[in-house]
Amino acid sequence: MKTALFSILLLALTACSGRQSQEADKVTPPGKTSLSANGAKVCRIDLLPYGDFTAQETEQLKSELEQNLAPMVPVDITILPGEPLPQSAYYKPRHRYRAGEILNVLKRRKKTGEGVTIGLTHKDISTTIHGTQDFGIMGYSHMPGNASVCSTFRLKRQADLCNLVIHEFLHAVGFPHCETAGCYMQDAHGKNVMTGRKSLCRQCQPRLKQMKY
């Protein structure tokens, strides 16, 4: 009798362990693209605060991104532990950080198809553009790619950071610049056009179905 009861308990424990293992297999690690409840792809976004970019600022940005991106793209946003800006990106003559080198460092954190890592900094960043070797910029992404970097240094208002991050995120998933005023993808042409309420214009909306992530 005792042997029979022991066998039944052992079978029950084995079945329970198997169910837990199956549930664990369903968990998608941070940075991976998964499926939402309705079967739509979910893009994983990892926010990486650099230097003095605070945890409170990062949490606020996360909340704003979830509110503004949700109507367009299913996203799952994770905040990574903060770290210093890469010293390899520091450009001493101008006391800036080269955006391209920051991206090179970020790209090595992920494989293609594992979502987008977005570096956040208050420091000035630059790249070679508009015929200038060291041109100060607000954000930078490869298109398509798995990394972006955004800086508040040239923003007129901290509140405009969400618009900037969405702009660079959409670059990373395949969106080109747009000439429509008020569109998230409006080309700045070297100016700050991230102010005010933004949306995705009618010309850019069809690209949502062609996103690279």
C-alpha cells in the first residue's frame, strides 16, 4: 500500500515539474522578439541609461514610450542597469562622444532580430554628416539595426525626449526620414523638430507592416 502511494506521489511531482519546465520555456529573455497574445510580433526595447541619466528619468521615458508606441507597435520595454559611456567613443578635441562608436559598442550586445538597445545620455554626441567631420546631433541609428543612441544635450525640452527616442527606434526598425511636418520621422535637416505632439503620418503608416525586427 505504501509503495503504491509513493508511486502516485512521484508521478504527480514529475508531472508538476514538467508543467513548470514548459512554462519556463515560454519565457522570452530580454532583448528577444516574441509574440503578443493576439499573435502579433512584439519588439523588445532595452533602455540603457549612461552616466548621470537617472533611474527616475529612465522610468518616466519608459512610461511615455509605452503610452505613445502602443497604438503603433507592440513593444516590451526593459530598463538595463546604468553604465558609463564607452571611453572608446570620447572625442577629446570637442569633449563629445562619437555616436557611431557608441552604436558599435551597443551592437555587440545583441544579435540581429533580438530587438533594439537604446542608449540614453545627457552628454553631447556627434557624427560626420552635412559635410562636417564632427557635427553635433541629438540621435543616431543604423537603418535597419539593433541599436540607437539619444542625447538630451541639444533638446530644447526634456519632454521632447520621447519623440526623439521614437524617431530613432523607428529608424532602427527600417523607417527612413519623412518630409511631413509633425511626423515622428520628420527630417530635422540639422534643426530641432522634436518639439510638440507628434504622430506617424499617412505616408509612413503603411511601413508599420514592413518593420525590420
